[in-house]
Amino acid sequence: MSSFVRNVSIWVSPYLFAAGNGFPRTYETYCTTCYRLTAVCMSRYPSLNISPATLADIITMLVNDDCLRFLATLADDSVDLIVTDPPYYIGFDGGKGWDSQWKTDAEYLAWCDEWTRECVRVLKPNRMLVVWGTLKVESNLLYRLQTSKITGLVPQNEIIWSYNWGGRAKTNFARKHEIAWCWSKGKDFLFNADDVRVTRKVTKNIRTGEEYTKGTIPTCVWEQNNHTMSAEFCGWHPTTKNLDVLDRIIKAYSPVPTDEEDSTVLDIFSGSGSTAISALRNNRKFLGCELDPDYHTKSLTRIHDLTGVTVPTK
């Protein structure tokens, strides 16, 4: 952490104690206070030349911990978007055991229900919960059905990430897609349409003949390959998500940060760190956890390599 950021944390304490509030009890409250004071310093003293990476250093955290323990430290209605990729209970973990630790579907689904309800608790109203899933096994479809019954959650259109790379069966059509189940907390939800529009194939309105002035909103089926020769590709994690796909989700479903209010993305199964990378490069705050110590360590390096941010771990 830079000396400037350390100084900000020192400056914060007297103001808080003077207000009679005591020191912040959670990391999130602490970061919010530091962020607001830093924003003031940036506007009043431009000669300090604070880089975006320095600012992100005090508003982002990725811990090596269990998701339920980490969620318990977060306040109600405190995050703007949750994007996460939980174990699917299909044994696809390279022998590590994190995807095969349950004895039955019922045990797996009970665990899923527990962390999902905690996610609903910390998610702000009118915001989106996005959970990656699969239809390879019935348990994930059952998860979709049980989650849609949680009070306050409203199922929305799923996102289908389609790709055409990697090995394939020769006796049937290749399964080359993944599903992101989406629920909003409340009937209405934030959707930044203008931030995700794409070029129209038809440039004129066929009824009026007028030129369209904006691109069109994409469908919920997105074709995007992982580029295995790109610096962004991560070969050490089995279920890495595409950064461009994550960029679109984050741009669409989280508020654009301002000087007055930041925008927080949460991932409780951080894995390779892709959600963190996408959040940071779109100027969002990131909070997350990863239970596997090897993945956690490697993801911190990957995040730094692709964003320049050294992410705090405590």
C-alpha cells in the first residue's frame, strides 16, 4: 500500500472519533470513508498525481476465506452487483475436492441456499444477482428453481455465453455454452442500456426509413471465444470466465461510479480473479473471497498483471 494511502487511513481516525462514532467496525465502512477523503484530496490537490491503481488499493479486497464467513462481515444492502461462479458439484476440480465435497444433491443444494440467502441480504434493492451455472446436471437446474422461490428475488433473463473452441465429442452436437442465471432483488432493476449497445445490422428503421441514432441492445446469447494466446487467458483454473463477457455484465447491471458514490461488485467464488479484473478495469470497487489458497495467490498476481492493482487481502 502506498504511503499516501497509509496517510489517508491515519487521517480518517481523528474525524471518526471526533464524530463520536468510533473506528469503522467493517473493512467496507473503512474503505468508504478513505475513498471519500481521497476523492476530496484528488480534486483539491491535483499535484499529488494519484493513480487509479492507488485509489483502487483502498476500496478493493480479495480474501482467502470461506464464502459464508466472508459474507457475514458485509452489511445488509451494501453491494451493487453480485457475479459469482460457484462449484457445480460435478467433480470438475482437478482433484482438489472443492467441487465434490458433498455427499448428496440435497446437501449441495442446502449449502447453495445458505450462501445465496446471504448474497440476497448484502445485495442492494433493485440490483442483480448473477450466478454462473450449467445444465449438465439436474442439481444446477434445481438450484435455479429453489433460488427463484426466495422472497424478494425475481428471476430475469438468463445470459448464455456461447463459444466455439476446445475439444468436442464426435458423436453428438458439441456443448459449447455456459449459463449465467440472473435474479433481481425486487421487480425493477438497474440496466445501463446505453453502456452495452452494439452496432446494428440494419441501420435504418424499416417502417420510417430513418437512420438509427443508437446501437441495439444485445440479445441474451453472447458469442465470445477465450483467446488462448492472449495475455488475458488463464490456463491454471478450469472454469475461467471470459473478461469481455464479464465486462458487459458489469457495465449493464452496476451503477457508473461518481465522486459522490462508488459502485461495488462482489464475487464470493473468485477463482482466477476474472470478476475482479473486469470490475477494476471498469472503475468499480471489488470485494471477494476465494477458499483455495493456490487459486487465491495466483489470482492476486493475475489481477496485478492485468490491472496494475495490488489487491489487499485483509
